[in-house]
Amino acid sequence: MSELITAELVDLDLTADTKEAAARSLAERMLALGRVTDLDGFLADVAAREAQMPTGLDGGIGIPHCRSAHVTEPTLAFGRSAGRIDFGAPDGPADLIFLIAAPAGADSDHLTILSSLARQLMDPAFTDALRAVADAEAAAALVRGDVTPEEVARPEPEPMPAVTSAPFRIVAVTSCPTGIAHTYMAAEALEQAARAAGVELAVETQGSAGFTKLDPKAITAADGVIFAHDVEVRDRDRFAGMPSVDVGVKAGINRPAELIAELREKAALAPAAAPRAPMDEVAATGDGFATRLRAWLMTGVSYMVPFVAAGGLLIALAFAVGGYQINKAPSVAEHFAWAESASWAALFFQTGGAAFAFLVPVLAGYIAYGMADRPGLVPGFVGGSIALTVNAGFLGGLIAGLLAGGTVMAVQRVRIPPVLRGIMPVVVIPLISSAVVGFLMFLVVGKPVASLQKALTDWLSGLSGANAVVLGVVLGLMMCFDLGGPLNKCAYAFAVGGLADPNEGSLKVMAAVMAAGMVPPLAMALATTVRGRLFTKAERENGKAAWVLGASFITEGAIPFAAADPLRVIPSAMAGGAVTGALSMAFGCTLRAPHGGVFVVPLIGAPLLYLVAIAAGTAVTTASVVLLKGLNRPTPQPLPREEIPVAA
């Protein structure tokens, strides 16, 4: 692999007067060295990137750049213009122009080199040296890092004044559409401004070379977050509830000090953060295998849930309109009568079935994605599809996702010749990982898992009496322990997996899981109504919303109460969930919809007994919370006359 920049790629007397002419002049040097195969095609890609956003930066810098199929290897050309060229920077034309060319399949190593240049451009010593350098060889060496700015005779920068103020902690995420330059320049600008302000800053650069997530401990300790991005921030829910400043990536480059000052003001005005629930503290500490495994599995489940909701509710609607026999209707592609409700019911059922067919592949694909990022998607989806083919079901998809992610991670650790790096992400990794996962799923683990899945299905089908009640208790405890966390999602995913091939037992499990998940928010709403003096004003307001959340099967509606008082609320919620799960199983209630709360009661087997089970669990949790809070409560908080409940 050739060097990124050589003397032949440097023009210290660039005579072009437009950005198009400058790009062509520098690109011709790349063409002469065989770094570009089609000059006009490459320049068209440069122009297309320029049309997305001007590439001029404050300080007299222009960085036209793109990834192009007409580039053979990552290349950087540098031109210095005495006449200065307009690249759309806010402070005027540029005299330092860098043309960055990356192949369409550029590997992460070279993208990292390009990003390091972006960081150097934010260093005044580096740009001063480029303006002072006397020959092309020295300029290329400076850009490559072979010489330092001090060796190119530059004025010494004034020392930064010492900062004695207490540290203010910030985390930041930067990203741009191409992920080559602006992403890293914004990060460098924010880091420099943070040092000048005496602020502790940790940055996550979500660039084309992939990204390393911020340490969860850093996020937990931060006073706020800055988003400087032009594309969607990945995994943004990690920063939920934090004071934030959200701007485009150019703002991160051009006015980082203002962003930090703005975040300081927002953090000063923000209310004190609520205590974290115990399950959140566990999720935010350490990076052991168990923690990472849970995160991988939750990634798959979180992407699967929308398919569950869409497909399951469409199927439930089909049953409501056309009855349970609608599953025998012919294909609506061959027969559809606009005026017949049965045809519409069949349409809903078959569309919902199509959505449900993606459950296992999506679960497997995004478990692998959580482990190995985008390269894990192909083998993950392939493995999930094979799991369906061999009747390994939900468990097979889970195992396929782990196998796919592990295989990709193993392939990525192998040292690859430079000539193959460009095709690794689009050819080599998908080919090898899919072949390995296919072999393992078809010939090694698929059949044993299918046998286990069949045994589990048969066991659920035969559940009755004490066995069913015990399972209901376990599911109820899992649904209410972490209120939407990993255990809750695990129980829910187990229930939803049974709906893909429903039988009497799996329908009972689905009913018990939804009933138990409704209890915590409903109980907190009831408790704030009957004993309002035990709760703060904010909790009483949350209680009003919890009625709707609980009725809709959104267990997370109880999280504000658990976060404020976990030792009383969580055990109480678990007690009520266990009672509801046990009663639902004992009553033989069934449910064909994966979601909906009270709004799908008409689709529930034994609906009146189902409501009795929910009411009983709600009463148990309410009584437990009121009793535990009343044993050691602080001075009662008087209620406004209009808020005093009749039952108090």
C-alpha cells in the first residue's frame, strides 16, 4: 500500500480560482499516480459530496472529500493557494486545501488515518507550519506525521492559562454524512474548547470507521451531553434524561466554546436527576461478558418488538373482524372482495403473518448487529432464516444471532493482506460468516435446538394445574422485577415466541405475561389516589399518567416510582405480578395478541376472570406499597383541597 500523501501530491503554488478548479488540479495529481482511475467520475463524486454541505472550515481551510468507486486506495492531496478559494466557510475563502479520496469500500485503518488529519487541522501550530513550509517533501512529511510542526519553524503558541475551577463533565457524540472528516474535526474542536474551559470531556465519534461506545460510567457521571451531528445518533437512548445541546456537526467545529457554555446553563437550570433504579445501575457498570451478552440480546429484542406489535395486533384485529377461522382463508392476492369484512380480515391476518415471519430473522440479525455492528447483519439474518427452516424457532434464532456475531468478530481479528481489505465488508465477511453459520445451524445445532423447542412447546401445551400456576408466578416476578428491563423483556420475548406457532399453552403464557406487566403502573396509580399523602406532588402527577400506561400494558409507567423508592416499590410490584400471573394461568385465560392491554380484552379467553386476576394483583401491590411506605414515612405532605381523594 502506498503512502497516504507524497511530494507528488502536494502543490504549494495552487493557481486555481474556484473550488471546482482546485479539486480538478489536485485530482489530476492523483490520476497521474494511479490513485484515481476515472478523473471525471471521481470529480462528480466530489461535487455530489460538496452539494450536501460546504466543506470550508474557519481558519482558511477547505477539505473537499468523498468516497468513490474510482479511487484505488486512500489518498490525500494538499494545495496552498495564495489567492484563496471560496469553499463556503463562514469566515471567508481558504488558502489550505486538502482533497481526501477514499475507496468506496475503504477499510477502517485508513479511515482512521484520514480522521487523524481532521484532528490536526484544528491545531493552529499545524496549520501555521503548513503555511510556512518551503517545499513539497516537507509538507507531505508534516501531514504524514514524519516531522512535527516545531521542526518547520513556527512561532511558539502562548501557554494556556491554568484553570482552577471545579471540573464540569460532558459527554459528546459527533457524526457527519460521510464520516471521514467533519466527525473528527468536531470532536477535536470540542476537546480543545473543553481543555480551555477546564471541562472534562469524553467524545464518541460515530464515523465510517465504526465507533467505540462511550464508557457507561462516563455517561452516568456526566453533567450533560452535546450532540454535533448531521445523521441520526446511534443508540441515543443511552443519554435519555440528560441536559443536552443538539446541533449540526459544523456548529461543533465552528463554535464549540458556545456549545459548552450553553450546556452549562442548561445543566444549571435542570432539576436534580432522579435516583436510578437498581437495574439501571447494574446496566451502567462494567463490561464483563454477562453485561455484554445482555446488551446483545436486548438489541435483538428491541428491534424485534416493532414487528411483534405490528404483526400481532394485525392478527388480533383479523380475529376480531373475521373470527378464529380466518386463518384458513385463501390468499387475498387471489381473492379479495372489497365489500366483504371476511376479505379485510384475511388481509389483516396475512399481512400480520408476513410481519411475524420476520421475528426470528430480525432477532438473530440484530443480536449479531449488537455484537459486530453492520457486518453481523447478513449472517444473522441468514442464521435466523435457517432456524425457521429447521423448526428451531425462537431459541434457534437466539443461538443463530450469537453464532453469527461471534463468527464475524473472529473473522475481523484475522490479519488480511492490504489488497483484500477493500472487499472485506461487502464480500469476504458476508461470504465466510454466512457459510459458517449455515453449516452450524443446518448440521450441528439446528436439530438439537429444534428438538428442545418441540419439547418446550409440548410442555406448554400440556400445562395444567399446579405446573401452570408456578409458571405464572415465575413470569409475573420476571415482568415486575425490572419494569421493562432485561428480565421483563426476556419474559415478554418468551411469550411472543410462542405466538409464532400458537397452542393452548403458549396462549396462556402470553395472557399471563401481559396481565402481570399491567399491574405495577396500575397499582402505583391507585396508591397515589387512595394514599396521596405518601407521595410527592410529582409522583401524584405521574400516578395520573400511570392509569393510561398500565391499561395499555406499558410496564415502564412504574419506573419513576421504583427509581425514587426501589426497596418498597419493586418488592410490592413483584408480589402483585406473581399473584396476577398465577391467577391468569389458573383461570386458563388465553391471549392471541402480543400487546394492547385492556383494549384487546375481547380477544382474551375468559376475559372477566382475566380482569379479576389483574385487579387482584393491583390490589396486592397497592396494599403492599401503602403499608411499606406508611411504616416509616416522612412528615405527611398536605394536599391541596382539590387534590384530597375521597377514599383517603
